[in-house]
Amino acid sequence: MLPDGTIGIIYECGPKGSVHYWDEVRFARFNLEWLTGGNDTLFGNEKEKSVP
């Protein structure tokens, strides 16, 4: 979990059809609401507020 409350992931990938999945390193960031289809939030029923 990142300081702003989002969730980050670093992963390796490569071109479609390649067996060299390590060709690229990428970073993706998601919020909990997106990952759970809105079924969960960082603050429960409270309105979203910034994370210190």
C-alpha cells in the first residue's frame, strides 16, 4: 500500500507471444474500490478522506 492509500504492483512483461517476459518492468497503481468492484473501501462506510 502506498502513502496515498492506493495499491501498487511492479511486474515483468514482454511483447505478446514472447517467452522473454522480463523484457519490460512495469508499475501499476489501483485503488481498493476499483479492485473490489466497489465492494470494499479503505475507510468502510465513511466518505473517502486523504491518507496522511
